[in-house]
Amino acid sequence: MEQRIYTTEIAAHVGERVRLAGWLHTFRRLGGINFLVLRDARGMAQCVVDAPEAVSALEGFLPETVLAVEGVVVAEPQAPGGVELHAPAFDVLSPVRDPLPFPLNKPEIKASLPVFLDHAVVGLRHPAKRALFRLSAGVMAGFRATLGGLGFTEVQTPKLVASATESGANVFGVDYFGQRAYLAQSPQFYKQIMVGVFERVFEVGPVFRAEPHDTIRHINEYVSLDVEMGFIQDHRDVMAILTAVIRGILEHLQATCSSELAALNVKLPVAPPEFPAIYFPEAQELILKRWGQDCRGEPDLAPQHERWLGQWAMEEHGSDFLFVTGYPMAKRPFYTHPNPADRRYSNSFDLLFRGTELVTGGQRLHLYQDYLDSAAARGYTNLAPFETYFEAFKHGMPPHGGFAIGLERFLMQLLGLDNVRLATLFPRDLNRLTP
Amino acid sequence: MEQRIYTTEIAAHVGERVRLAGWLHTFRRLGGINFLVLRDARGMAQCVVDAPEAVSALEGFLPETVLAVEGVVVAEPQAPGGVELHAPAFDVLSPVRDPLPFPLNKPEIKASLPVFLDHAVVGLRHPAKRALFRLSAGVMAGFRATLGGLGFTEVQTPKLVASATESGANVFGVDYFGQRAYLAQSPQFYKQIMVGVFERVFEVGPVFRAEPHDTIRHINEYVSLDVEMGFIQDHRDVMAILTAVIRGILEHLQATCSSELAALNVKLPVAPPEFPAIYFPEAQELILKRWGQDCRGEPDLAPQHERWLGQWAMEEHGSDFLFVTGYPMAKRPFYTHPNPADRRYSNSFDLLFRGTELVTGGQRLHLYQDYLDSAAARGYTNLAPFETYFEAFKHGMPPHGGFAIGLERFLMQLLGLDNVRLATLFPRDLNRLTP
């Protein structure tokens, strides 16, 4: 028996007998010739079937039947990729008796989102879906490769935690041997703690948000790409690393996923060596001056304002990315470092990608007393849940900061998807726990 | 201000003024000279302090005070690494007022395991702990790099699942918007499903086991390194990939973590290009013949027998690794593929590492009808929880198989640790949910 090769490799074997294996994508008669298209993980191959008994066998097979096919590779300018298989012989590896919930052999899946998600187990086999999740893997690989090169160490921190410290309302409760536990909303506290060990750390892992929001941008479990780093001057050092990470991911995609980018018609964003940045109150002034809308004094930017700023960043700075720095302290978590020059504002930032928030980050408090003061100022009366977190600061932590990128939202914005669920293999939301 | 450099870089700067930053590891007077040892993420530097005001300031600082230090690098054969800093000037970045729960500046932490774990937030800063978790990061990186090179695609599958399908007794329940959800025990079903998309997949992520076992080898949340691959002949193709993965990880550690391996005195295991393999009933025969213990008919190997087999593998085959293949079907999950030549036994395997089970894997069923039959044979009356899993097989799945490596157990066995909790940053067990 021949060694199996991939469909994408046959052009190098013209005149040879090869063995392919994959899924029956289509079988059809076109101008009196019978074409079988076999799909594997990397691509497709066209096979021309002449023998009447082969034709009648294939007519009995439903799409997604798993086949091994042996035949001779022939150059044929009209075939996709310029080659096809002749005189193929088949082995059925897995027969199929049930029709698909929707066809996988059309350029697009024609099914509503709920129907697609209900049948994602097979729907994800569609070549366009497969390409999308290859890009997702590429984003993770580019993230890690860039950070590894910058001296960051990967950590894995617990997802089961004893208390709902970051924001009590939005956590899932777990029965833990008769105790109450919670699912971690983020690795925030742990990644800060680990700055005390490695100085520079990252984590790729699931986070859980019990937010009862049913929107195109919310899912309740997602993959967070987390970074934290010590011995910074301020948030601008963190922004420089984030810029390197975004550029590193995009370069990695270009280098390793060119066929997926082409198949999905993705135009990679413009990411200059230094992303433009605007200070929050100055962004509000700009919005007043240029678009006539007075939002000064508001603690946050409206989505519409973010879109304007995104346009402005492209027009003025030729960048798909824009940092907005210095968000008001009132809207940031208690561990946020204030701007020492104006303590109403923070040393934090959002990164807008084409006018939509993609990343949040900033400098954190690092002095133990500052944590006690901040907790007191926010009216936290029970500090017991913070005890081990605060222990790190009690014993000396350097100035530090970090950020988190939502993997699915990055993909959603990169590909211009209209729902984050399309960037998630098996999304979890208010109404969906399966498949 | 000088650019900060790492302590490990100063030897290249003899005669220059440099800026270091890190933690006050020790300060002591030795033979009339005052030595400050500063620790950063990569190593330590010795600073000689003469100025009386500097000495009295340093005498007031507790260990773990975060300092920036500027001084001139001087070659000094008696100093660790042959260089030290003279005439240093200090900035205190974070003062410390509380003594440590145990010293971090001794060669080993002298604390009981519970005390260490209670204070892991600072205990992990100890250089030996830091080295250990750098190796952990190296294992993950080596795992991914090897599989990436073999055409595997990374996936991220949900940790919140609707049903406790693999083994109902051992899952954690979650309140999911008024519904009952569970934490995934493994990505088993999802990684198999994804073989239909990518053929070859891997995942690195947390798994959750609600097993109420209080042993040195059990934790209730751990990191699983999961692999699954399609279009195999049988389990031996999976074993070949696992062999490549183990060897790839070890090579990666050697290439990227040599100082950590040296610091922890780790002897990397002998991993020949092909690991020896023994068929389960033959292993039982060998145990009878060689050690006089008759365990034929038993469905599993006792830990003592695994240790004997580990010794045998080293003596006979010069390998720290040994595959035991063909475990009885009765002891394997319902998706296990039987040995077609003798259906009492399975096409599955364990990989023993120095006589202790490290990896479990094998060929899975791939035909829809086989799943229905296996579920029926096991007495599963309610197939609703399997509906979406079985949907993948209904629509054509190739012969496939895979394996899972527990990250913490691998590290435990590699380093000869006496408790898996020591290979876990923040372990979760029957009695521990913090830090």
C-alpha cells in the first residue's frame, strides 16, 4: 500500500500512483464526466471516475463518507490546481447513512447561526471555517512566539478560585467538595503575583464571565491572552510590548497562514512600528472640536466615539490601531495605577482596533499601602479574600503592568465577523451549553 | 539614567557603570566587607557596599525589598560568576516592612508543604522554585513546537459542558444561569470531533477532576497536554507520535533550559528513538516468570508491577520509557478501539516513565454503529448527552487515536518530586482552594 499523501501534495507526483485519504466532498457528473472531489485537512483533490462499477458505488455514498483513494496523478490544466487523479480505486473507511444538516460543499454554509452552532461538530469541517480556526491557532502561536522572544515565561494559573474578588456579580459558582468555589474571571491576580517570580509572564487560557448579556460581542467563556511585566517606568512600557505583540501576531499570520488569509480574503490591518496614542481628555476635546459632540466629563467613550477615533487614527496617522490612554480612575479596577500628574486619570489604556476596543491594560499599583488605601477608598470592608493577593505586595513587588487580549474578539475584528460566536469553536452563552 | 540590565549580563560590562533592579536577597557582613546580593528574574549579583550611610540604610531593609542599584562592574575572581558591583547607589522601588514567612535566601526552603503552599505567592520566588516552573513552561513549549512541526493544529475547547458524560461521579457542578453545567474532565470528545476538521490537533489547557483522593499524585485541577490524530492504521501510529513528542520535549529542555536543569540537578531520561513496547498479557507472563508473581487475569497492573517493568525496560532495552499495550477492554473507556485480533484486549497503551504511568492513549472507535454498540454494551440507556459527540461519527470520522500527558505529573517524575503539588503553581486539592 502506498504511503498516504495530502491532496495539496499531488502536483509534485504527476505520473505517479498516489494514495489520498479524506472525506467525500462532492460527487457529480459534469459534461458526461464523473468527478469526485476528496477533501482532507489541507485541501481538496479532483478525481475522474470512469469505471461504471466505481461510478455506481460512489453514487451510493453520501457526502462526508471517509475514503482512501488510490490513482494516478495526471496534469490537466482545467482541473483545480492543474492536476487530477485518474482511474481511482476506493476503500470506504467510514460509511455515512445520514444526510448532513446543511451542505458543506458550497462556498458558504447556508444556515442560520443557531442551526450552524447546533451542528458545529460537522459545520466546522467547511473549508472556510477550518481556515478561520487555523488563523485562531496562528494568533496564539504568534502571541507566544513574540513574548518568548522578549523574555516572557508562560504560566498556568488556577481557574478554580475561592472568592469572587474582581467583581462579585459576574462569576460562576462551583460546588467544590461541599465548599463554594468560583470560576476565575481572569488570571489578573495570579499574573501579577507571578511578576514577583519571573518579572515577565504570559498565559493563554479560558476565562469565565457570568454576565447575562445576549449581544454579538459577548460569550461567557473565552480565551484570554494575558501578559504582565515588571520593572516598568509606567504604562507606556506596557504599550510598547503590546505593540510588539500585535505586530508579531500579524507577521506570524502572514508567514504561516497565507493560504488561509487568502481563502478568507483577509486584509491584514496597518500596524505601524509605533501606534498613535491619545490621552482620554484630549480624545474628548477632539470629539467636540471635530464632530461637535460634547462628551467631556463622561467617564468612558461611547462606541460611536471610538469608531470616530478609529477613523481619525487612520486618516491622521495611517494606523488601524490607536491607544487611548488615561481613562478616568473611577471606571478602572481598584488595582489601577493613577496618573501621578493628575490622579483623576489613570496610567491605563485601551487599544482600539479599527475603532473598536480590543485590549485593555495599564500600570498596576505595586505598593502594599497603596492597595490597602485603594481598597479602603472603594469601600471594601472585608479584605480576607484579598489576603494572599496582598501578601505578594507586602513582600516587595516592582512597578508593573500588563494587558489582556480576547482571542475571539481579535479574530472577530480581524475577519470582520458579525458575531463573536463565529470566532469560537463551541461558544457558551446565556442559551447555549452544547455542543 | 542607565538602561537596566539583568544580573546575568554584568560579566559583559566589566569597568562600566550599570543599573540593576531586583529584590534584596541577602545583605551580610563577611570578613569586614558588606555584601548585598540582588536577585532578579534571571539570577543574582553581588554588590560590595562600603559607604557607611549605604550600609546603615541597607541594614534597615528587610529581604524582598525591591531595589534599583547602580554601580561599577569589577572583575573579582572570588565573587560568584567572577564579577561584582562596587560603590553602588540605591533606589528603593518597594519597601518591605514585614518579615517573610520563611527565608528565601537559603539553598532550600525549610517549611512544611502546607506552610509553603499557604505562602506560595512569595515562596515561588525562591530560585529553585523559579527554575522548576521555567522547566514547566519549557515542557509546554517543547510539546507545541514538536506537534506544530508534525502538522498538528492547536484548538481551544470549552471547559463548561452540559453533561458529565465521561464518568458522572467525578465532575464539578456549576450554576450556569439557573441551569446545571459541569467542568470538563478532559477535552476528549472535543479533540476527537476536531479530528474531523484538522485531522491532527492538540490542546494545552486545564482539566477538572472531582476525585476525592488525598494522595501525593492527585490534584483536582491540572494542565492536560492533549493530542488526537486521524487516518491512523492503529494505536502504533499514535505511539510513534507520542515518542516524537517526548523526545521533542526533552530536546527542547536541553536546548532552552540548560541552566535550570543544572540548577535542579536534573538528569534527563534516556529516550531512545523507538521506545520498547510490551503487550499487556505478555507483561503479566514476564512478571510471573521473572518475579514469581502471578497476576494473569488481573485487568490492570499494580504500581509495584509497573516499577518492575520500568526496571526491566532499562535493563533490557536501555530506556526510561516503556509502552504497555493492549490493556483489557473492561478497564478502558467506551470509546476505546478493541484489538481486532483479540477483542478482550484494546488498541490502547500506557506509557511508563521510570516505572510509573505517565501517559494513557490509544486508538478510538471511529464508526457510528460501533459507538451505539459500545454504549449499549456498557448499559448506557440515556444517549441524549452523547448526541452531539455521536453526530461527528454519524457524518464520517476516520480511524483515529490520541493521548494525554499530565503536565504536573510529567514534571514530578522528571524531577523526582515527592508530591505533585510541588509541580503546580497554586494547587487545588480536597482541602486547598487558595492561594
